[in-house]
Amino acid sequence: MAAGSGTVTSTGAEQGTGARRRAVGLGAAALGGALALTAAAVTPAAAHSGGHHGAGHGKPAVHYVALGDSYTSGPAIPTQVDANCARSDRNYPSLVAAAGKYAAFTDVSCGGATTVQMWQAQGTNPPQLDAVTKDTTLVTLQIGGNDIGFGSIIATCAGLSVTDPAGSPCKQHYRAGGIDQLTVNVVKTAPKVAQVLRAVHRQAPHARVVVVGYPDLLPDDGVGCFPSVPFAAGDFPYLRDTEKQLNAMLAIEALVNGAEYVDTYRPTVGHDMCKAPADRWIEPLAPASPAAPAHPNAKGEQVMAQAVAARVGDPSRRR
């Protein structure tokens, strides 16, 4: 979700008003059951069919591959080990791998990545799925933010805030056609995430696959902090709800595609970009700590690592 990276535009979906309304109707129906499905998804999910790696007395070697975008890679967090992808050696996959002392660890996360970059190179970063092989036994995936266009959404909403700081100009902008375009974007991203998960299972049929959600970016109570975070008052709850829709979709896709889901939103509530520098784990649009705008800082990556590690436990065991 790196600001300034290539993102999916938010100009429309299918041709014709009727088709668009049907698409959103289906999306709303799916997201309407998100709370129940999310609750199910954060319990141990049924493992994808394949060999059992917890059998026997000895623990098999764990080969961990991390896939994802800038929320995974950790842009601007010291120490940066890949300038092309803005990847830190203190991002959450690196912390999980260090704590787990795995036999092999490969991090191909890259700032600005969409689901397309699972199959296409991104600068010097090869297609991320190339890192997933039949020997891979653990995969974490955090993707979808750039597919819904979060970078451009943040820029648009910040720009519109000055026109009506007490109102909700961003919400009005994305609902101008009578349909919430951001909900459309989330619905359209769901099959893309499902396609990635199916590809991971094909390439690593014995791997445990974990989908990682996005942390709490804005105050969970919906109370804004304009102008330190330049969104209009009514757009704070709107953007909060959009992120919750995205996370609910990721939880659903994990559940129905033989993967598990890690919630990083709840562990980060109260540490969003509106909080004081000492208390926030997500930096605002003008970061005070080393991090990209609207991204986790080192503490945020650490908390996400703790959530992933708590979920994974002994990654050699099938869930």
C-alpha cells in the first residue's frame, strides 16, 4: 500500500449500472456475514489436503517463504536490505523467522506489490510465487491493499479534506455514482487473492499457508485528528470501515481456500496514526519515526510478528 505505488484505479467495474449494482449486491451479501466468518477464520482452519508434517518423532525442517506488499516489507525501517523493494531485516517475517530458527527463510515481499506481482517481476524482484516450491512448508501472505488502491485512496481523501474538514467529502466522492466504489474494489480483489492462494497450494502442496491481515491504521472509535492526519471528520469512520471490509474479505478467502488468517488489526487498536509518537505503531502521513507514511513503524512490525508467531506456534504442525 505504499503511497505513490501503482494501484488499481477506483473508476468503476462492469459496464452498465445494472451489472455494477448486481456486483455490489453480491459483495455486500458476502461482507454482511464477515463477522461470523472472521470469527471462524481466526480459529484453526482446515488444512489444505497434502502430506502431514507433524507425524513422527522428529520435527521436519521448516522452509518459510514470506510474500506480501509494503506492510510486509517494512519500508524505511532500519536496516533496509533491498532498496528495490524497500525491505527491512526487522520486518515481521524476519522477526518470525529469527524466533523460529527455521531451516530456511526467504522473504520476497516488496513495497507496492499487488496480486499481479505474484506472477510478474517487480524491478529486480522476481515474481514472488517463484520462491514457493514443493519444499516450502510455511507461507505467509499479506496482499490486497494495493489492489483496492489504498495509496491513491489516501491521497484522494487527504486532498479532499480541505474542502470540508467537518464533513465527509471522500465518502461522497467514492459514492458519487450511488455505489460505494471502495466496496466494489474489495469485492473485485477477493478472487485475485483466492487465485494466489490456489497457486501457493499447487506449488507447495504440503505447506501451511497463513494470510496476514492489515493493522489498525485509523482510530477504531472513528474519532479523527485533523489536521495532524488530514482526513475530514466524517471520513475517518468511512476509511476505518473500508479497511475492516478488506480484512474481512481476506479472512473469508483464507477460510474457503484452505489457509489460516492472522488478525493484526485487534492487536494494534489504540496505536493508530492519530496517537502520540510514543504510543503509535502506525506512522501518519508525515512520519516521526523511520517508516513509510501510513505504514507500521518498527514497533508495529514487531507486534504483527508476535501475532503471526502466536498463530503459527510450531509451524511444522498441520492445523
